Amino acid sequence: MGKTPPKQDTSKTLHGSKTLHGRHTSMAGSSAIMTAPKRAMVLAAGLGTRMRPFNGQLPKPLVEVGGKALIDYALDRLAEQGVERAVVNVHHLADQIERHLAGRKRPSIVIADERSELLGTGGSVVKALPLLGSGPFFHINSDTIWIDGVKPNLGRLAAAFDPERMDALLLVAPTASSIGYAGRGDFAMAPDGRLTRRGEREVVPFVYAGAAILTPAFLTGAPAGPSSMSPLFDRAADAGRLYGLRLEGVWMHVGTPEAIKAAEDAILESVA
């Protein structure tokens, strides 16, 4: 990154995973993969302001839906795909998240500590790159939840990923059939899967479902410190290297306490 020596790295390791110290100093290019990524970044540092009735005392990733914490849905799916290491960033009510994850064996958890400074969706991944390796990795929001179709969507994402053509492959859900979502969408998708960001006055049919495969090349030139990932999506889309995969099943937007009941009803209906 060409920066001056950083402050002390505060990443922690649970269950014996090796933690690398210091900031990443170069952005490696993408490399072809024959199997699903073995490492993942799980975003769990947000303030969750719309969940205030819960997270005055409870961080959003630990809010339960159907008797299970939101973050465990994400981590269980990663474990099912053979992910060996998940880097989880923490900030808001971080001690609770660390305690919750302390007993987890699969995947192995590495804590990226952002207590002193919330780094945002972009900066958190830049800081975590040394822990994620030189190849593509899963990137998943800790509060995203969906009901899979016939095949697991993370497995479909890994099978569809092509590092020769893509810097990022996003799991996207149709806005019309998603539960708890009332927005105007995030992306339009071409027949070949390339994504275009929604214009300011547009309505588009797909919403980002909170899961992706990214390459280190996607983050080339991204600044250290707090930053958003949104400009990186724009850059990849402009270069024709931002792709989407339509989610099979039902995506649920659990953004408010009221949305929990709708998500729980959908889960119960899916197993009835």
C-alpha cells in the first residue's frame, strides 16, 4: 500500500489460526482456482442502528432468527463449503461477538479488531488481506440470511466464479421475491451475468444478497483506513469485471426487529 509503518495490528486468533501482523503492503493479482475458496471475510462490525430495540444490548450478528444467531447462518454455510478460516471483524459490542465465537471449531475464526476505529466495508477487507491469502475468498455479511434452493448458493457461487473474467462475483436476489426488502434494487444484470449499478433515479431488479467471491485484485489501490466498498464495485463494473449470480431460493432482508417474524415464518414454511 506504500504507507508508513502502521499502528500495532490488533488481529486475534481463535483455535490456533495463525495471525499475520502489519498492514498489507501490496495487492496480489488474481489466480485461478480449481476448488472453492478456503478463506472468508465475515463483516460483523456494523452498528446495526435499525436494530436498536435489540442491539442497545445485543449486536446485530447475534440477533436470533428461528432460534439461531444471524452470524451462525453465515458461518455454518461457509463450513459446509469447506472454508477453513473465517476472518471476522468486530467493533460494536465486540466482546459479545468474540465470546459467542470462542467455541466454534469450523471454520477456524480469526478476529480482526476494529474497536478503536470502524473501517467500513472497504477498509476492513484491506486490513484483513494478509489473513485472506493471495487467492479469491468468500466475502459475506454476518447478517445476511436466505433459504437455499436445490443446491447451496455458496457452492453455486464457487462453481460459477472465473478469475480470468471476474474480479468479483456477487450473489444477487430478485427484489420482487425477496422478503423484507422494499428498496429500488442495486444492480441490473446482463445475460452473461455482468452487473451494472443502479442509477440515481432507476429501479433495477436485483439486490445484493450480502455474499460474494472477491479477488485481491478487486482491492488494488484501495486506501488503508476507513472506506466504503462502493467505489470498488463501480470500478469493477466499469471494467466489465463485476458479475452476478442469481440466488436460487429466497433471500430475507432482516433489517429491523419487525422483519424477524417474516423471516422466521419463511423458514418454518420451507421445512414444513
